[in-house]
Amino acid sequence: MLEMSNQNMTITVEQQINKIHHYEITLNIYTERLANLTKRVEVMEMGGLSYTELDFELVKLEIREMEALVLQLKSSMNGTNVQVEALYLEMRNLSIMVSQLEVYDKNNVMVIRREIAALKKRLEDCEKNQTMKPTPHLPQSTCQHGYIMNISKPFVVQLNYLGSGYMYGGWGRDSLPGANQDVQWVAPLNPDGRILESIRIYPSFNDILLYKNSIDLPLSVLINNRWNHTLGGQGAGVIVYNNNLYYNCYNSRDMCRTNLNNGVYQRKTLPNAVFNNRYSYSGVSYQDMDFASDEKGLWVIYSTEASAGKIVVGKVNVATLTVEKSWTTTQKKTEVTNAFMMCGVLYATRSVNKKTEEIFYMFDTKTGKGEQISFMMEKMSEKVQSLSYNANEHKLYMYSDAYLVHYDVIFKP
């Protein structure tokens, strides 16, 4: 019995010696991997290399794998081991260090530096645009200047409040000369690019930046869980003039007007005007009727069957909501991206490429003549859903692929 017991003990001791030998080999491997990881983390800490987010994820994954192996080693030993415990503690410290480095890594600093550089570039561009202005003391809301001389770089204000899915719409300030310029309005169309159901009013520019303190004015009504668009609009040719929203009435050739204060609604037929996407702008649906304003009043840009799709400019009498006089141009509306009025002159744009828009045509209602011109506008996005001029600020307001953008206009003396 003693011999058998001795033999069993010998076998057990040999098994434990083999285990210890295996643990020593494993610990040596872990120690080498830990030393390699430590060197890599030290390099990251010193900022010697440019690591990406993926590099951090790989390092963290490797640390987690080693932690799991160390825990497995601890459990298999059925007890504590000073060397294994030290190894585990070192692994935890290394994991914490990598997490801290990730927060303050070199790449994030470089990203911030790039953003600062971009901001500096925009400031330099603003300074250049300011120095380009030949008439800094030009009276607002007057035509004591020449034609357009240049357009500034775009200033992107905000994504519209409904999000990137609402690609079509219009925005701006009240364009009546002398009107309150604190108030901002945004009118996104439904995702179908046709129906205008409501307009949102912001008391100030800061409010539109923060999406706060807004007031919604519904144009369509919900009846028996179904939308009735009889009072609603269609197309992005909307504008606010003298605290009234002007737009194309839904599914008609009527001009609509809704007072933003009391909601009073009026409509009048625009004789012979085509509608329902008959002659809309290029790349924009249902903008058959485009309202515009300038120093001389309110206008409507449209087409008729008689004009064969050429642009017709109508001067709107705001007292009677009728067109008192109209001019037929030589420019087809379907070849134009968008248009606006300025001192009684129609300006039409077209797309050059995804980043550039060209003001290529002008028609002066005073002379009744049109001509080809060329002024380039930088775009932040490919499509231009609406473009309108504000005489109070000498700015162009653009709604472009769900974003609110504006430009400064520089005139000839």
C-alpha cells in the first residue's frame, strides 16, 4: 500500500511539475507581449506616431484578449500567484492608460487643428469679401447702384429643422424694404418635393441656430386623420413679404397669401399660368410659380402656354393680389436652375457642376431687354431648390439640399 501510495504521489508531483513548466512558458509569452504592448503605448503617449481610431481598437482588443487569458490562468491554478497577480494588475493599468490616450490622442488634436485652419480660411474669405465691396455705405433697399459685380462665398447657417430628408423648401427674412430683419422663416416642403404644409417662424438668428422659440403656422389641415391640402401650397417658390407668406396654391394656378400674424388667407388666379409641374425649373419639381421681391416690390416668375415655356415676369399689386403688368423674356424656364429679382432685373442661374452655379442671364423690366452674363457662385451642395433676394441686406437666400445658405451681393458703383 505504501508503494502504491508513493507511486501515485510521484505521478501527481510529475504532473504538477509539468503544469508549472507550462505556466512558466505561458508567462514568458505574456511577458513578451506585454513588453511589446507597453512600448507601443509609450510611443502613442509621446505622440511619436499618428494612430487612427482603428489602431486604438486593435490595441484595446489585444489587451482584452490578454486579460481573458490571465483570468483563465488564475482560475486554472486554483489559488493565487504573485507573478500572475502582478501581470494582471499591469494589464489593467495598461488598459486604463490606452483609454486615456484615446481621449487625448494626436489625431483628435490634428482634427481640431484642421477645423481651426478651416475657420481661419473662412475668416480670411470674409475679409476678402469685405474689401471687395466698392460701395460700403450703399443705402439699403435702394437702387443707387449698378448691376451685380460679384457674389460672396456661401455661408451655411443650418440644416432645416425637419432634417436631411426634407430636401426642398425656402427660407429667409421678410423682404419688404424696412421690415423687421430679426425674424427668420423656414418653409420645408414634404419629402415628395411638392406639398407645403406649414411654415416655421424664429424670432431671431440665434433661435434658428439653436432650433428654439419657434412658432409653427400650419397651412394644411388634418381632417378625419387625412391631410387636406386645399389651403396648402406646392413648390419651393415661397417668400415672406410684409409679414405675409406668398406661395402657389396647391393643385391650382392660384396665388395664395397667408398673414403670419392672424392667419388670414387669400387667393387669386394668375391668368394663363401653367401649373402642376408643367414648366418648372431644371432639376426642381412643382416650382411653376416662383415669388420674388426686390427694391421695387413683389414679383412672380412663371410661364404660360403662350410663352411656350419661356419665363414670364409679373409685377404683383399687393393691394389687389393681381399681376398689374408682365414681361415675356427670351429664356426658357426649364433651362434655368432658379431665378431672383433685383432692382427690377430678373437674374437666372444654371448649374455648371456640383460645386458651381452660374448667374448666366438677366432681363431688365425697365428696358424690356435680356442678355447673357456670367457670374459664378460657389455651392455647398449640388441642387438649388430656391433662391431669393433680400433688399434690406443685399443678400441672396438659398435652400440647397435641405441646408439654409446665404450670400452677400456685391454691386457695381
